Amino acid sequence: MRLTRFTDMRMLFAVLLLFTCNARAEQYLILSQNSTNYALAVSAKIWKLSSPDADTNPRKTTKYWTGYIVHADGRVALVIPDDDTIRVHAAADADDLPNSLIGILTPAARAKLRDDILANRGKVARVSVLIPTEKVGNVRTKAQMQADGWFPN
């Protein structure tokens, strides 16, 4: 009987998790390098906006802000939830993330991102505002990604 309840709870949790994930609007930032290591590096740089010591403090267990997906042809994209916020640490490095997005953002967009990071130090900001997804040509909606074969059946 216990196993049945545990199994039922796992199933319920899985359904709730699936519903929650599907209910969120997401965009996808197709990266300039077809490398999962690069995807993790960019995700880590976004996380370091809120936790500058994430890679040196042994008490920190989270090192990445978001996940990534890989297309069958090797392209890699970061998942950018529309409603995700991040508290930008007062000591956040304003150059690290913009410099990692060379090839994705224009020099003017990188400068704006740097200015936005500086302006939001100590504040909560939506990540989709910090990374101006509406102005970046590499950003796609879920429907666009599905049409391009990113989510095989």
C-alpha cells in the first residue's frame, strides 16, 4: 500500500511539474557556438549576476541560471523563461555576461546590457529585460522552435 501511495504521489508531482513547465511562456536564445559547454558558461554568467561567488564558495550548490536544448543538427539554445527574475548582486560583474555574448549581441546591445546590469545592481530584474530578447535575431518562440524541428515527437 505504501508503494502505491508513493507511486501515486510521484505521478501527481510529475503531472504538476509538467503542467507548470508547459504553462510558462518561454523564449529560446540560439547561441553563436554549437557547444553545450558554451551554453553552460553563458548560463553560469547569468547566475553570477545574483551570486558572484557561485563558483568559488563551497556552500553554493547552484551554478547555472537556466538549461539548454540541443537541435539534431548540433545547434544549441538557452531556455529564457519570460517571467524569470533575478536579484542582481551589488557586486555583480557588469562586463562578464556582455562579453560572453559576442556574436549574439551587437556592440551597442552589449553596452546597453552592461548599463542595465549596473543600473539594476541591488534590485530584482526580469532576465528577459536584461537580455533584450525582442531585439536579438537569435531569439525564437516555442512555436518557431517546434516548426524548426527542435522538439522531435
